[in-house]
Amino acid sequence: MTVKPPPYPTGHALLAGKNVLVTAAAGTGIGFAAARRASEEGATVMISDIHERRLGEAAAELERLTGRRPPTALCNVAEEAQVRALVDAAVAELGHVDVLINNAGLGGNAPIVEMTDDQWNAVIGITLTGTFRMLRAMLPHMYRRGTGAVVNNASVLGWRAQERQAHYAAAKAGVMALTRCVALEAAEHGVRVNAVAPSLATHKFLTKVMPDGLLEELEQKEAFGRGAEPWEVANVMMFLASDLSSYMTGECVAVSSQHP
């Protein structure tokens, strides 16, 4: 049984007047969906990614869909200098940043006894350490303003086990712990830090990198018989970024229909 997704949502001005920075927003995944939904909710959006061509294509597509072309900046979150440059560029371009959506992450598929140091370090470096770098660079700006919201992208694998995903699961569990700890530090400055934990969000890029049969197997574990549309995850990000979640911080919200 497969339950189809609902119609694509209309905007409700949840982020009207806010400035939003989204990392890893090129392509067809959650980052692009978050940038689109933020724009549709009234925000002024800036997007970044490591892929120059795909970043330009994403900006053009967002302009086609929303009528507004977002400013862009290249950034590899594994490089401290590029992270600092991105934050400086966002502040210069937008004036200030109200919302940071930390979407950059890297997956992989390897049994632990065959996993190389390079495979482990790449996933940890982008997914966990990259999130840490973005927080370290952006939070002082939000602290000075006494307001702000951060939404990190974690995963249900931070709670649940899956074969051949030790590095990714460890990184996402780290993002969850990082979210909780930083939220306590940021609260006194009026800044909220939360995370989403999707189970499975399907898009074109994902189908290209997953081993044969794995996507279908994971879809069968979902109560709706399908993965989430990326915008279904982005919807929850919009809630966490908006004032509707004003009392929430340090939370990791599962966006999942997966059976236990």
C-alpha cells in the first residue's frame, strides 16, 4: 500500500520579513525544498552549495518557481575559511540572518570492517563537523542581535540502526547531541536551535547513489509505503524556523512514518 502525498502547500507568511541562509541547497533534495518553501513563506533567501553549476541551476529554478532569484555563494563546509566567508557574504548580502538551515551532509554505504579512514572522516567532516563550523561562525552574529533560529538536518539513524551506515548514523547522532547542547548555550541570547530527523526523503539524486533494491526496502518500512517528498521535510523546517515554535529549542523532531 502506498499513500500519495497531499497537494503541495501554499504559503502562509510564516517567515515574512525574515532572512534565511540555506546550506547545500543545490539539486533536488531537502536543501532546495527548504529554500523554496522559505521563499514561499515570505523570506528573503540566500543559498549555498559546493557545486557551482548546480548552485546556479538551483537559483534559476527558484526564480522560475517563486519569482525571486536568491543570491548564492559557494561553500564547502569542510573548509573553515569558506564557512567564514559564507557567513560574511550572507550578512553583507542580506543585512542580517534570522534563520540558518544547516542542510549540508554526506552519506555512504560500507560495512564497518571495510570502511576506510577516508570514508569515515569524509562523512563525519561534512555532516557533523560542518554543522559545528556553521554554528560557530553564525551564532555570534545572532547573539549580537539577540534573536535567531537554527534548524539542523539530522536523521532517524541518529536513533535507529541500519547496516553499512555506521559513519552516517554516528554523524547524525552527533548532530542531535550538538543541537541539544548548543541550544542551552544559545537560549540566553534569544536564539533557538532545533533539528529535524527525517527517515527517508526521496529525490532523484538519492536514487542514483543507493544500492539496487535498498530504496524499495526502506520504503516498505514506512507506514505510508513511500518516502517523504523533500518539501514534506521542509515544511517541518519552516515550522521550526518560524515564531510558531517560539518555545522549542534543543528538540530533534522526527519527520518519519517508519515502523519502530
